[in-house]
Amino acid sequence: VQLQASGGGLVQAGGSLRLSCAASGRTFSRYAVGWFRQAPGKEREFVATISRSAKWVVYADSVRGRFTISRDNAENTVYLQMNGLKPEDTALYYCAGGFSIGQDYTPRASSRYEYWGQGTQVTVSS
């Protein structure tokens, strides 16, 4: 599976962006997909993940209620809708795919994901 993240950009605080993660490969629907982010000088952190069927989703506390993860398996794409953006959301955002060992597989740990996209920059100005 190859992943391509896009949709980042510069936005003012309170604004919105939608990130996309496009995947190649016929087995995309067998993978949970997560979004992670890394700000300069900080460790990579979990943002959100979605199960292979889209039935289960998990969010980091810092984004719950503002971000929404979704997927379209027919289009091999996962989305991250980000509303109410804050300056502290500024980071390089990565999507990652992890082969599902169960229907509700929604790991938070980056080590559970085998495939990673190249990242897309999100910058939120105050």
C-alpha cells in the first residue's frame, strides 16, 4: 500500500482544512488508517484513526470535537476534516496504514502502522 497525503496549507485560527490520504493497492479496505502529526522540536503524536470498515474511530483528546476522520473505500481515500483550528495544530501531518487484525482495529501507536505517506504541512496563524 502506498499513501499520499494532501490538503495542507496556511489558515487562520478558527478556520478549517480537509486533509486527504489517497492509497494505492487493492487491499486498502483491509487496513486501519491513522493520522499523526509532528511539530518542530516535538515528537510525532497520534491524531485520529479509523477502522477498515469505518465503523470505529478514535481521536486524541486534543482534537476530539473539532476533527472528523472518515473514509471512502471505493475511492481508496481517508479524510481528516479539521475545524476550529488552533495555532497549536500547526504540524506536518502524516497518514499511515496498518493491516487490520480485527474489525475494530484502531491502534494509537505509530508502531502499529506499516505504511506511511510523505506528510502535508498545516500551518495555523493566530
